[in-house]
Amino acid sequence: MSKTVSIVIGSDSDLELSKKCTDILASLSIDFSIKILSAHRTPDLLSEHVNECEAGETKIYIAFAGLAAHLAGALASKTIKPVIGVPVDAGPLNGMDALLSTVQMPKGMPVATVAIGSSGSANAAYLAAQILSLNTEGLSKKLKKIREDNKQAIKEKNLKLEQ
């Protein structure tokens, strides 16, 4: 059964990083699925997953991958729906290799790439929500409230600093 957002992680070691993304999606009442699939180790299973998602309700894909990080590109090659890549902060280069692999896609094969690691995990959820909010006023209102709450929190901190 496909969900609105399909999250694909390259390894079970990426589960902890993906939690920030899934928590935000859940808080916004956006349904999602999460699967462990690899562009290199399970290419056939990845293709099957995309075929199921394409036949269902999936609107956006989020891919978490480290090292060679071909997962987002492999997903993008199989769909015209938005793909958001999250470079995992792992390996000897702490995610720089994953960032470059994710962001350097050939013309006509875009992957929206967010920051390496935890901030990227959160921003992938927010970017997916922003895309979905184009057709969902209720979601748009939730995102505007989050922005306003963040602004108010900064104002309150500044007031405390002035005292």
C-alpha cells in the first residue's frame, strides 16, 4: 500500500537519522512509508517499490544515503515525481561524498538536495510538506503556524536577553 511520501533509506543504520523526518511528517499528518533499499545491493527491490508507489498514491520520494549515495538518483531515474535527497553524515568524509553524489545529477534528472545529516532530515520533511501544501490549504496553514511560532520563540529569547 503506497503512502503520500515514500522514504527510502540505504541501510538500517540510517533509521535514526530518518526519525527526525518521520516525526515531522507525522506531526503534520502526512502519511508515509519507510523502506530499506539500496541502489547497489537491491536494485530489483527498489524498482518493485517504485512501481508500487507509482501505481498508488505516492506524491514525493525522500532518499537517505551515505557514501556513494546513488539512491536518490536511482529513484529519480524511475519517476517524474519530486525526489528529495538527504546526504547521510557517515563514512570517512562525514557526508561530503554523499552530498556531492546527491546534488550532482545530470540535466533532466533533478534531485532536490538538502543539508547533510540532521538538519537535512528535518528539511526534507518540511520541503515535502511545502510541495504538498500547494494543493492542500490545511497543510499550508500548519506550515505558516510553524514559521510564526519559530519567529515568536526568537522574539521571546531576544526579550530575555534585553533584561
